[in-house]
Amino acid sequence: MPPKPRGVTLEYIRQFIDDVGGRSKLQGLSTSDVWTQFVAPTLSNPSRGNDDANESSTATSFRAAEWCVCHGWNDLFLAVVDTLESWRSSLDTPPSFWLRVFNQPLHLLPPASADTVSSYVSQIVPVVPNMLVLWPQEDPSTLLSCEWSAAALAVAATNSIHVDVTALLVPRKEVLDDTPPLSRTPLLDAYATSTAAITGLPFDAVSSASSPLTAAVRAFLLRSLHAAIDREIQTLPTSLDQAHASYAFGLVLHKSADFIELAKSYYERATSSFSPTSREYFCACRQLALAQDAITTLLLRNDDVQNARTSCATSKLQSILESQRLMFGDQDMDTIDTMVALGYVYASHSQPSLAWHVLDKAMHLRLELFHQQHQPYPNHHLSTLHVMELLASQSFALRQYKHAAAIYSTCLLHYDNDQHNHEDVIARLTCANNLAAVFMCQGQYNKARPLLTECLEQDILTFGLDDDRTLVSMANVAEVHRCL
């Protein structure tokens, strides 16, 4: 591997900005402009004072590069510096950067030139063991705001690894041409795709997927994605459009425990703009209550505090539920969803009796509603299956094994008849595991064995032999064979 080039620290870049007269002197200038006006003249006349006096300062400003930052000659210089400042804040130790520029804007290359981009990445990856590539744009952190539709991240630990993260972006015009712009466009799907790509960055054996380096890379990209979507929301023409978009994005963020705080902030933004008598307002309030409950769960473990918190969460949901009943009636999907949320809170705080009664009523109302609307049930209603499984889990907790087995069996049958996507497959395996657990408690080991064996086979294919989930499945299969 070639020797590392010398990198500069952010402290050196800050000093350079001060030396040329401050940020105002560089405002609006590209890297090419900065080079021509301020750097090139010093190279032709390198004497800038006593080198010996600056020796100690130089030693801390220049050292072997730890990160390679690539950008175009025509990118705004201060935008690149500001992005590096943001990147620096996510690292524990001050990094040194190798600034690499290129003339051809890669996002303007035709689609057929993917090999050119790959070739360029392969040339620069081996040079520096830890690499961050910022693709050419005025602000390298505004990923979703630009016109092009793919981005790449090149990262290496002790060996060269380059990863293309595709489907990261959607064209800006697709967002702006749609109404309401965010909730009916591919933007949220693109966010979900890019999040999965970022969290699933493949690192080989020389780099741990849980290393601080990898975590910092992922955190940086996710912050950029969140900031970009937030900017899109802020550009929507009306406060109501922004509220709808905020609520939609909050729902996406709520799926990850890492972003519940952020989801809560978007729910709060939505509730402040929705009419207090609108369906949207009650839905946002419901999600806000669930988010707040989840946040408090992560922070507090004391039993007395948890009991008080449960009472707070349930009282909020009960208040929302009563208001929805008065305005929309019991046989209304939004009302039923709040009822399910209330049952979920009871269940998550080990109150199966209360949860069972609420969820059982919600399921009956949901069945009646589907029957009235002449809709097939529960095919194509994955959320309904999830409610059924939640009800089954509470029956299991109450040792109503026969009832739990009947519900899990019904859900499993529908999963088998309606496997359309990866989420359905994972949900089906979870359901099969739960049904097997019920059979084990009933002593019906012959029924449990094929389910547990199937789950083990799928876990091996999905996670590998050494994964903790696979080891648990192995233990379950061993236990059922022991019982037989």
C-alpha cells in the first residue's frame, strides 16, 4: 500500500481562513477560486515568515491523513469546510483530512459511465485507510435536495473496502410536483431504502460492523438524510402541508428506537398545525403519546415511576379515545387504532388482563368494520394480523393457551397465503415461533417441532450459524427433541 499522504487538521483550515481575511473573503468562492486567489500565490513565493518559529504549529497541523475528502473544483469551499466541521463533531479525536479535488462532476456523468465512477473510487480507496467521500454539490450534506439520484460512500478500516450506496436519493422535481409533496412521493420510500443501505454497510472481517468508525459514518449519513428531508418539509407551501409531511416522517422515524426522540418532535410539529377537531390531530396526538411513553421507558426503570408513567400514557390515550368516540363513533378505523394503541401500552407494561379486554374489543370492532365494507379479511391487512398477534400474546400471558394457539394458527395461515414481501416473511417466522411456544406449554411437542425446525433453517439462511438468534433457535430445537 502506498504511504499515506499528509493531511491537514480543521485547526489548520480555520487558521487559513483567518489568514486570508475571514469567511467573508471566501463567501461564494469555489475551491478552484480559493486555490487561484489565495493558495497558488503562496506556492510561487513560499516564504511566509520564520519556518522554525512555526515548526511546533506545523507538527500539529500536518500529519498522516486519516480521512480523504473528495469534492469538485467548482464546489463552494466554505460548504465543504462546514460539512467537515459537522463531521468532526461526531468523532472523539480530531481527525486529519486529505483534501482531494477533481474536475469532472461525477453526478453529471451519463448513467452508462458507472464504471468510470467505480474506477475513480478504486484509485483513491487504497491511499488512505479511512475514507469519506463527499460527492460534488454546493453543500455535501444536502443529499436529498439535489437533482441526481445516487450517491456512494467509500470507507476502509485496515483494508480497502468500497461500498456503493445506491437508491439514496430521488429527484427534487418529483417531490415538488406532487401534492401533498411528501406523503405521496417516493421520498419516504427512498429514505427507508437509504437507511437500510446505510445501516447495512458491508464491512469485511478486518472491520467490525459495530466499530466506532462504522458508527460515526452511519450517524453522519443519517443526520444528513434527516436534515435533507426536514428542508423539504420546510419548503412546502402551507402549514397544513408541512403538518401532514411532519406526521408522515414521524411515522417512519418511529419505527426505529434510535429516532423516537426525533419522531416525537415531528409529531409535536404536526399537532401544532392540525385543527384540534380533525382526524389528523387525534392521530398525531396518539402517536405523540406512544412516542413519549417509549422515550420514558428507555430512561426510567424504577417500578414506582413506571407505574406513574403507565397511568400518564393510558390517561392520555383514554382521553383521545373518548374524543374520537364522540366525534366519529366506535366503528371508525382511527378510533379502533387508538384502542389498539391503548392495549399496546397496557401490554408493554405487563398488564395483560387490561390489554386483553381492550384488544379483544378492538378486534371485534375491526372485524365488523371490514365486514360492513365487504373487504377480504385479514388478507392484505398486515396491521390487522399484528393486532391479532398482540391479542394472542396477552392470551398467552394469561395462560389461555387454547385461545392463543387458535389466533396464532389463524395468523400463520394467512401469512402462508399472502407472502408478498420480506417483512411478511419475518413476521411469519415470529408468529411461528410464538405458536411453537404455546404448543410447548401445552405439551404438544410434535406440533412444536416442525415449526421450530423451520425457524432454525430460516435463521441459518438469514443470520448465519454464529448469530445469537440462530443459537437461540438451536436451543429451542434441542429442547423440543429432549421433550420428545
